[in-house]
Amino acid sequence: MKFTNVIQNLYRDESGATAIEYGLIAALIAVAIIGALSTLEGGLSSIFSGVGTKLSTEAGNI
């Protein structure tokens, strides 16, 4: 087999393309999740603080 044939076969091989595409989609989803959580950070923090306070108050009443 000639060297040029090997190069042409490697150039035409697309078996790794799907894995790369899935990796890019996963990275995009991760960035979207991180962005959404960063936006909601203050609201979630206050919600969990409120729940923690109520649980502490109720635990003291038992």
C-alpha cells in the first residue's frame, strides 16, 4: 500500500467525527447549565437558607 493511499484513507475516515460532535454537544450543555446556575445562585441561596432556618426552628421545638 502506498503512503498516499494511507493518507487518503485517513482523510476519508469519519469514524471519530461522531465522538467529537457528542463531546461538543456535552460541553455546550455543561456551559448552559453553569450559566443558568450562576444566574440563579442568589435566589437558590436564599431559599436554602430559609429552609435551613425553618428546620432549625422546628428541631428546637421537638
